[in-house]
Amino acid sequence: MADLIGDGDFSKENIQKFNNERRSSKQWVKLNVGGTYFLTTKTTLSRDPNSFLYRLVQEDSDLISDRDETGAYLIDRDPTYFSPVLNYLRHGKLVINNDIAEEGVLEEAEFYNITELIRLVKERICLRERRPLKDSKKHVYRVLQFHEEELTQMVSTMSDGWKFEQLINIGSQYNYGNDEHAEFLCVVSRECGSSLNSNDIEPTDRAKVLQQKGSRM
């Protein structure tokens, strides 16, 4: 009798364990997004009750969705942009790698109808557009022609924001007596802000010197 009771208890434990595993397996969902597999849970996909993914995993879903030979839901979308969407559903944070365009993630968020994610991505895009670009400053370039003996004076006027870019020897253009005087072309640049200010409109004395030398061209 004692042995029979022991076997009965063991069977109940196995049945309970089997039921728990079965319930747990039902929580996992495999998605085939554009040929790439994603494994997640129904809880994750149900984060937004108004979303396409929430409706997809409901027992009484009104969506007609095909499955592949592995049982994964077939979704004809770009897997690259789906990863940030799925990660948002997992932890509620917007994380987008630098090599992924926010516009692509926004397109997917709108397709899956994930309201809060749509708002977050739009905010990210607005912040990006307001942020000044590293190369947003304009540059003014000038080409100066001068004699070899003027090189020292040329270097002394390179302050005031002007930067040396290139020096080109164009040979000897003039002969004075028996001496040859080499001629050079010098390319210089100056960085200007996106908006004009008084310093950009009215050249300083040193800038005027550069402009006068450049006028020889």
C-alpha cells in the first residue's frame, strides 16, 4: 500500500511538471521576419495591446498569418529594423545602433502600430535634425601668389583664423638682373560660422593683407 501511494505521488509530480513546461512552451513565440528568426515571448509581444504583434499572438486572433515549416510566424518586413522594435518591447527603451537609420525604425514602429515607440523615434529624429552637424561650418578659400622673398611675410599673416592648406611652386616668372625669383601659389582657408557676424562681414587688418595679396591673381 505504501508503495502504491508513493507511485501515485510521483505521477502527480510528473503531471504537474509536464503541465508547467507545456504552459511555459506556449509562452515562447518564434517569428520569421524577412528570413531572420527571432525568439521571444507572448508577454513581450503583448506590451502594446493596440499593436499588430499583440493581435498576432492572441489565441482568438483575428489576423490570418502564415507559418513556415518550423512553426514561426511569417512577417515580410526588414529584420534590420525589427531588432530595435523587439528590444523596445522587451525593456521599454529605445536603443538604435549608429548604423541603423531612425527613419527605418519609425517605418516599422508605424507598421506594427506601437504608439509609444512611434513617439520616441520621432523625438529622436527631431533632436538629430536640431543638432548642429560637425561640418556645418563653411570655409572661405583663397589662392595667393607671391615671390620667394615674401614667404616670411606671408607666414606672419597666417594668424587671424587663416590656415595654410597647400603651397605650389610655379617656377621663376621674372628675372631681375641675374637673379631668378621663384613664384609660389599658396592656398589658405578660414572657417566661418553658419551665420554671418560683424567679424565675418568686415575683414580685419591681417585678413585685408591676405586679400590684397590674393588680388594679384
